Amino acid sequence: MNKEENENRMKAMTHNNASPKAILRLENVWKIYRMGEVEVPALRGVSVDIHKGDFVAIIGASGSGKSTMMNLIGCLDIPTRGSIFLQAEDISTLSESDLASFRGKTIGFIFQLYNLIPSMSAFENVMLPLEFQEYDETRAKKRAEEILQMVGLGDKMHHRPAQLSGGQQQRVSIARSLVSNPEIILADEPTGALDSVTGKEVLNMLRTLWKEEGKTIIMVTHDLALAKTYAHTTIELKDGQIVRTLVNDEVKKG
């Protein structure tokens, strides 16, 4: 480890010790996939704390373990070994139905390809998470309308995805991620399918959610420059392991 990397590591450790309680903790997490007789480790002994109210970027090349880590953080999968604590709850101890319910209330997802249902309007897509959580219908409709207004789509809420631009579809995805007021927003390559101008608008929206709404943002990206510009904490993966954690104090919350 060179001098600069050691200083960055010490800075990150100091930041972690002074930060609020971890909203998400991975302890010696392994994820191993079986391919016939062969075991392929996608994550190898990953330990990290993500603190409430941080903007974190997870970066790394293809095959580094980013997608696997995202699936585990998002409670879409459980580790082969090790523990994951979300709001101090060990997710590996939850039943599939309890995990789905916990995930729906705690994490909002933003996907690279939007994952909208083509036959449904923007409004109906945003309503879906509330229907799964059995919200009161009147309250749910009001909430969906408010969120679509907030992301600038109040005049397009009854348009289907095919009638919207890529940037507008991603705004619907953001609205859907926010509608149940989760503490964590998990964004998987959120600008990957967008042009640079629209991508910047989406990233600025995420920054606003972090700074003004107090959301914890976890963004998975292959783009180091993007991570340096928007994220306060950057976690770099290589071959299924964390190789460095950087804290950028120039990216301030307030």
C-alpha cells in the first residue's frame, strides 16, 4: 500500500468512527456460486459499514462483484457466509415474505433500464409499491401524484413508458423508488441508458434527495469520475474484495 492509499484508508476509518450509526453493515460476507462441481466466489470476505445519510458509490470493473454486492445490499439475495445487517436486522434470518416486506419499506430501487411495466401509466407504475404494501387507496393515490409532481412529471402521469423519453422514464423510476418513503435509495448504473445531459439531471436529482431529503444513496457505477463528482464515500471492488475506500470531503451534504 503506498502513502496516498494509506492516508485515504486512515481518513476513511476516521470518518467511519465519527459517523452516525451504520444503517447497513456487511460482516465478512461471501457469495459463492456453484457451476457444476466448481465453486465461483463473487464476493470474498467483504466487510463494510454504510452510514445513515451518506452518498456512497460502489465502483469496479466488470466482474468485480458490484452486481452481487448490489443484490445483497438490496435484500434480493442472501450471503453464502457472513452476515448483513439492515437497520440492525440480520436479513439472513428473515423468511422470504418478511424479507420482501422489509425490503419494500426500507429500500427504493432505481435501475439502469428503468424496469417499468409497459402496459401501465407512469402513475400506475408509481402506485405499485404502495399496492404491494396494502396502503389505503386514497392515501396511495395522493402520495403517487405528489411524488410525480416532485420529479417534474405532473403533466405526464397518465402517459405510458413508450410515450416518455428515457430521462422521463428514469424520473418515473425515481418516483417509484421514493413513493413508500424508504431510507435507502439503491441506484444501479442510473445513467447508463441516458445521454450525458439527461444523466446529469438524474444525478443532480439524487444529490438533492441526499442533501435535502436526508436519504442514504448507494449508487453502483463503473464510472470513477462520476463517483468522485457526486459521492461522499467511494468503495472500490476488485475480484470480489474491497481494495480501497475513499472519502471525498469536497462533496458536502450541507
